[in-house]
Amino acid sequence: MMNLQVTRKIKCDFTAEQWGLYTHPNYKEAYAAAKDLNESLEILFNDPNNSKAYVLMQMMNELKRYRKLGGADSEPMWFLERVVNELYGK
């Protein structure tokens, strides 16, 4: 339709607990990691050229950066998959 622009944009504010990161005794690191993960997800999703598979792959790599905080465990991966499925549909 002429003169119609549809955009998609998200703003994430997930906590370290929601991401499934270890918050004790590394709570400051975990909360900083959650902030970084939120920002990465926003940037990736808000780019309309990125596919669901690309966003998922890039975010899995981001989670692995925080393996010391449990980012490579199954819970953060499961949470990421749930979020991406919600954003893109199953």
C-alpha cells in the first residue's frame, strides 16, 4: 500500500536471571552480560535483513562469550530459542 511503512523494533530488558546466567557470586558481571546480550539481540533483530536463523546463530555465539557465567549452558540457550521464536514465530 502506498505511503505505508511497517517497521519492527524491539527493546529488551531481560535480567541475568531470565537469561539463566550465574548471578552468585558474579552478580555484577552477570548483570553486565545480560545488558550486553539484550543490546546484541536488539541490534540483530532490528536489522530487517537478518533472518531468524542468523539471529539465533549470532546470539548463540554471544552466549558462548559468557560461558564463565553459564552462558553456554542449556538454560540460556533454551531462553534464547524461546525469545527468538516469539519474535519470528515458530
